Amino acid sequence: MSAAQDGGAPAGLEEYFRSCPKAAVAFSGGADSAYVLYAVKQYAQEGKAYYVQSEFQPRFEREDAERLAAGLGVPLEILPLPLLCRAEIRGNPADRCYFCKKAIFTAVAQAARRDGFPVLLDGTNASDSAGDRPGMRALRELAVRSPLRECGLTKARVRELSREAGLFTWDKPAYACLATRIPTGEEITEEKLAAVEQAEDFLSGLGFAGFRVRTRQGEARLELRREQWPLLWERRGEVLAALKPLFSSVSLDLEGRP
């Protein structure tokens, strides 16, 4: 992938980086922040990506982040950040996302300032509602800027532009961190997160996509798209053999995922 390859980015982004020539990107490895990083490479004078590695990020997210940054030729720094040592996060209260975002973006902001970057960007797009997206308050408190949102780029438009730019993340499904698999109020532990990650890795290897493995008090509930239920029946024995050692029981959510 060539950094000089022009994906047809709207003029708004090019103008945006004229007034923001030096920027750091809080990079998750997802489609939105990947396009922000692409735009930084295209239009900013200097940029750097920061990926926060906590207990909540699966291995493939870091691998995607490293692959994308390398393809663009943008420097990437991995910032280790243990989160489960924080009681307000480990206890999994209703506002846990706020505390997570605050910790993550504080770490990135500190690293960015150390490296001389005056502006920190994230991948919030114009389809994300400021009223219902978890952690949005933390972004406002830390003055994190969102060029996609500010330039009016929706999720669908970001995917279209990413495809034109040749970014492999253009059709990457949205991914919520592993902590979201554990219900509010139930303590988050490394063991629970590891079980979920192992289960989701296994199901991905069988060809499932866009699913979730939720866990509650040691039990697993599979949220699959209905069109993938036949694959589950076909591979039921393999799924049970892989997941039963990880969970006390395995069940299917009959409402399915959209």
C-alpha cells in the first residue's frame, strides 16, 4: 500500500490538517482510526500513532494496528497499560467505559506531549452520537479532537473512502473491547477475558463473523447472526469441545445479532 495513494479524501480533511499539521493519533486498529491515520499521512506534516495495550485488547487488534501503521509508513508506539489494577474498572460499574477511556487517552496524551505533538486525534465519526457513546465525556475532558466527526464523515463514508485508499480495514467489523462481554456489576478478571478471547478466536477460525461470546458467572452465551446458525449446527461438536473447558455451560442467544 502506497502512502501516496489518494483515496479521494474530501477536501474538508485536507483543509483540517492545514490547521493541524502535527498530530498524534490514538490508534485502535479499527476502521475509523485507521482512516484518520491515513489522512494524517496524506495531509499532515508529521504524525505518530499510539496503541494502548491493556488486558481488554485481543491479540489481533494489535496485529492489525502494527500492519496498518507499517503499510502507511507511520511510526507506531505500543503503550502497555494495565487496567485491572484499578478498582473502578475491575469492579465493572455502569460507567466503566468512562474510566477506561480516561485512563487510555490520558496515557496517549502524555506520550504525545512527550514527543512534541500538540494535538491528539481519535476515530470518532459523524455517525457516533455524543450522547450515547461510552467514554465520550472522557474525550471531551481531555480535549481529544475527532477529525472524522468534525468533517461530517459518517461510518459508511469512512468505509467507502478506506476502500478507495486500499486500506485493508475498510470492511473490518466494529469491535468492542473484551470487557464488554462481561455484564455490568460482575467483576472483570484476566481469566474471564482470556476465556472469551480464546473462544472468539476459535469461532473466528471456523468462519464465524460479527459475533460475540458473552459470559455471565462462568457461563457462555453465543450471539451469532442468524444466517450463521446452520454453521453452528454443523460444527456443534467442535464448538462444544473447544468451549466447554472454558465455561461451565454454552448456550445460543435465540434473538441473534443483527
